[in-house]
Amino acid sequence: MCDEHTEADNAAFLKGALSRRAFGAATAAAGAMIVLPRAANAMAVKGRDVTIKTAAGTCDAYFVAPASGKHPAVLVWPDIFGLRPAFRQMADRLAESGYAVLTVNPFYRSLTAPALAASGDRDAIFGKAAEARKLLTPEAVIVDATSFIAFIDKQPEVDRKRGIGTTGYCMGGPLVMQTCAAVPGRVRAGGTFHGGGLAADPFLALVPKMQASFLIAVAQNDDAKAPGDKDKVRAALAAANRPAEIEVYPAQHGWCPPDSPVYDQAQAEKAWGRLLALLGKALA
């Protein structure tokens, strides 16, 4: 999971493993978001800022869907840096492929997404988010997951006859697992990208409750630190007869969001393609 050690690890990777030219390009990504490519058959989409009432308060979020028709939905849990332009762009791109997408501010109990973004530099944002994350107890995530999916099901753009998918990045990985267990009757697909802590007992214990298929994309440095984690997750999902694609990608923790300093376009595109394959099959 993304923590101060991961940030230091990525900084060392950028300085030591890349050429000077590549290092400059990679660090520039932290200040200037990469524009993601559009699919050749991209649909026209409409997005809007929304608020969602939960038992814990009001969550600010971004909802986007194709401009016409009803579509299967996807709930997105961002990484520790929260709901921001990079994740709005990713949501738009997913909607262009035919999905109604809700991307939430997981820290709404403490601060809004704009307030987090205005906290200062990357280190300052990380610090505030790390404090806010402490409120995401297992009980809190159940409240959030059920509230967010209830909101999704009320949107006219959503086809309720089809299942819901959920994706999570970094700290969002465990939230995906918890969501799949909290609303198993609706969630049919779960995708985690450089997610941390998935092999912890609290999450493995939830697997028998799940009815989803999974894509679990693991960062190479996360795998190096805990090489047995992927095997524990694979075994738990297999025991519950849950289909799963689990792969270690030759990329650093945080390689998927286009504003990440370790964004890896080739590996991010591979992960994106595998996500579309999962959603296309599981939500058909």
C-alpha cells in the first residue's frame, strides 16, 4: 500500500533506475498530467459533480456516463491522493467505453476533494490523506460502499439489469475487496491496481462472501517486498471459486494514474486493456 516507504522507494527508483532523460520525463509527470489516449470507438459522454448522503456525512464525487442510453456501472476508489483531475480523466475514458462511472472522495469525513488538493505539495497532500484514511474502518467502508452503490442504482444512465464493477488504486485495492463483500448481489467485477494489503487476514476472510471476478495487477516493488501475498490472494479466490487474473507488472507502485511520477504508459495501457476485458465479460 502507498506509504512513506513506497514514496521513498519510487524516488530512489526514478533516480537510480532511469536514464537522466527518462528521469526528467517521469518527474515532470507529477506536475503535468499525461493526456490519456482515446479509444477509436469512444462514445460521447457527460459528466457532473455530485454529492452523496451517507450515515457519516456528505461525500463529494464525480459521475460520468455515455450521453445516451443505459449502461453497466463502475465504482472507482482513487489512490491516497484522492479525487483529482487524473481520476476524472480516467473516469471519462472508462465512460467512453460504455460505462456509467462514479469516482468518489474517500476522505469526505474529513475534507472535500478540493480541500485536499489545496493542502500544498505532494508531501502535504499525502500527510493529510494519511490522517483522513484512519477513519476508513471496516464498518465505515460498509457504510460507504452500500451508500455509493445505492446512489449509482438511482441514476437514469445505469442499467440495473447488469452487474456493477469496482476498481481501486493503491489504498483503493482493499476497498474494492470490501465493496465486493459488502454488496455481493450487485458487484460482479473487481479490479485492483498496485493495491496494498490484499493478503491481510481481514480481507481474505471476506472472499467467501464475494460473487465477483477479479483483476489484480501488482507492482513489481510491492511484490518484491511481499512476494507471498499474491499467492495467498490467489489461493483464497480459487478456494471460493472466484475467477481471477493476478499478475505482477514490471512497473512501480503508482504506475497507472497519469499524474503519477512513476506513470508507465505501456504498462498502464496493458492494465487498462485487461480491465476492459474483465468488465466486458463480467458485466455482459
